[in-house]
Amino acid sequence: MGEGVFLTHWDDLFEVLSTSTFTDPNSKFTGGTFMRIRQPGKIDKNLWRLGNKESCIYLLEGSDHSMIVSGGMSCIVPDVLRQLETFHIDERRIKKLLILHAHFDHVGIVPFFKRRHPDIEVFASERAWDLLNTPQVRATINEFGRAVSDRLGANEAYETYDLDWRDDVSGTAVYDGDKIGFENAYVNIYETPGHSSCSISAYQPRLKALFASDAGGIPYRNMIISSGNSNFTKYQQSLEKLKGLDVKYMCADHYGYLTGDEAQVFLQNAIKAAKERRSSIEDIFRRTGDMEATVQEMLDEFYKENPDYILTPEISRGVYRQMVRHISNAMQE
């Protein structure tokens, strides 16, 4: 009843950069390069990975302007500012910021950068703006952001910078099929609900870089965490929607980006992981016959093996409850 497809027998070997040969029976490869890169830095020409291990954002550079893809956690603001300086990236060139979904750990830097540079245009799905314009949602974002920052020992960011979401951040809605960015730094937008109702993914065809956020699954340690939080069925459908893309860089929002052969087959592996995860939840629910008992068993199992996972057990409890509610209802249809 694991969280996802296990890709190797290694555990967390890829803090900075490692390359290994792997055999994945679920892919078209009999072996190949396995690369998960967690260190901030340059990925390819005009593409950077910023943030920390747990929370990643990406910077696409155009000829005249730049765009941040994804909004990370609030506590990475000091890291991002240091990285912009270290990598000699001109912060003033950042003119666009793309939110991939409105969860607290994916919109955290947005208020800071929008207040610091009011001319930055912020993009998100229409549903994401509906949520971000809701006071209760903003309060939850702020509450969870502080809780996870405390878990990571990074609360000093709140003492130094104005990071909370209030009613002073607005932007532009984007839709399936839209193209945003600058010249060679544009991305194509795909609506990919299921992780959340507001999830979108972005793809840069020249670099073959996919920014699926949690709609593509989470590459944690040696597994893919299936993150069909709000609607597991739509999550699986969104994975199917993305699987035909030619991916050289799988730019995840948590735990770095993937390249090499694993990046090419990551979505296929995420599809298999989702099927296995759904089956395991169904099995637990059939045995317990109770949503809360199912959620508790899932929590106990996961945190016994992964006590340092980014989300607190309390936040994960809410996530699991959504998943079990949807899957148990679907079982009765």
C-alpha cells in the first residue's frame, strides 16, 4: 500500500546531483540515466531552478524580460533573493509570474514580489483567482505557510519580509490553450485539474520543459507521490492529457527537477502510481468501511517511513480526507 511507483532501490541519494543506471519495467527503456537535481542553478539556456529542496520555482529568461513559473512557499523568499544575486540574474527583468495552482506552498512568494515590483503581471487560472480573492482561502494560505515554515525551521523569513496574502494582489486569468511569456520564453497552458480544482500546467516546447506542479505527481525520494487531492479521477485524466508531451526536463515544484531518461517516462510512471494508489485506498476503505479510519491508516503508514515530509501530518490529514471522500463516493456509484 505504498505511496507510489518505486523507481529504484535507492533512497534519497540525489540531494545535489546523482546519475545512476536504472531498469524500470514500466517504461519503454531497459535502462538509462536517472537524474534528480535538487541544487538551485542553471538548468539549460534561459532556464533556472530557484528555491530550496522542498519548494522549487523556475525562471525563464527572454531576450528582454523574464518570467517566474510557480510561486513556491513563502519561506523561500530569502533563498530566492540570494540566488538572484549569486547567479547575477537581474530581478528588474522579471515582468511575469505564473501561478500553477492556489495551494499555500505554490503561491508563497507572490505577494512579496508583486509588492516589491508592482509592474509584474501575475497569471493563474480563473478558478485560482476565485480562490485567492476569498478571505478564508487567503487566511488558510497564511496559516499553512507559517506552519510549514516552522516545520522547516525557516520562520525568520516572516520576521524580515512582508509575506502574507491580503487583498492587494490581483492578476490575469489564463485558460487551456493559452500561450504566455516572451518570444522564446513562452509557455503553453494546459488545464489539469484533480490535484486541485484550479491546477494548470505549462510547457516550454523549445526546451521541452514541463511545469506540471503537483498535477504531475511529486518525485519524493524513490517514489512518485500521487497527488489527486481534490478529485482523484480528474487527476488521473490530467496525467493522461499530459503524457504525450516530449519532456526533457520535468520541472517539479517539490524536490527538484528530473532529466535524463526518467524525465521522459515520468508521466507514464505517474499514471501507474496513481492506479496503484487508488487501488490501495479502495482496499483500505473496503476493509475499514470508514473514512476516518482509512485516513488514519494512510497517515500512520506514510509518516512512519517519511517523518520529515514537507507537509505536517495535520495538513496531510485534510488532503487524505479529500482523496478518500472522492474515491469512496466513486466506489458507490
